Amino acid sequence: MATSWGRIVAAGLVAGVVIDAGEFVLSGVLFVDDWSQALVALGRPGELPASGALLFGAWGMVAGIASMWLYSALRVSMGAGTQTALKAGLFVWLCAWALANFGFSILGLFDWWFMAKVTVLGIVECVGGTLAGARILDA
């Protein structure tokens, strides 16, 4: 049976809230000084403007919805549950976190080590959000 887009979006918003909470902790608390130094090194202000924070919040919601769309599609052939949600979350993490941050490092925009830390810790928020959303979608 197909899952309605309304349920996918609702579960995706739950996933997005988890992702955004993780992003706040990582970027707004743990790595706030690192981000500030990295932005200043690029000739930018060291603080993210409110509009940037809103756009990153929207980005988290889109990532959450994408993870739920993928999970919904995968569970048709792989079945519902934790393993399928982990696979969906890891794929979204690979596309939205790992590849993007790798590109920033290749371009020399940000330090390799800093991007590696942010990327690896991003697994927690992306997969955690996907698992949370999957529980809603499967309920």
C-alpha cells in the first residue's frame, strides 16, 4: 500500500526537527568558534545572519522530508523498520552532508579536519532524524 504524501511530509518534518536540533548543537554550540574562524578566513562576517539560520532550518526540513520519501520507497522492497531507516538515513547523509562537505574541502573553502568532524557527527543527526521520522511513518 502506498503512503500518502501528507504522512511522508509530516514524518519528514519530525525528522527535520531532529536534524535541525542536531545542527543547532553542532554548529551553534560545539563548533560555533570553528565556524566563526572559518567564515572570517573567507572574508565573511564571523556570525551567521538570521536569514542564514532560517535557510539552514528549511534545509533541515527538506533533508527530513527527503529521508522519509526515500524510506517510504525503500520499505516497499526492504520492509519497514530500523534497518531500512538506517539505510535511508545514511544515503541522505552521504548526499547532503558528506558529498557537500567533501566539495567544500576540495575547493579549499574549509579545513579538511573541520569538515571531517562536522560530517562524521552529521551522521547522528541525519540518521537519528530518519529513525524518528520512520517511527511516525510506521505508526
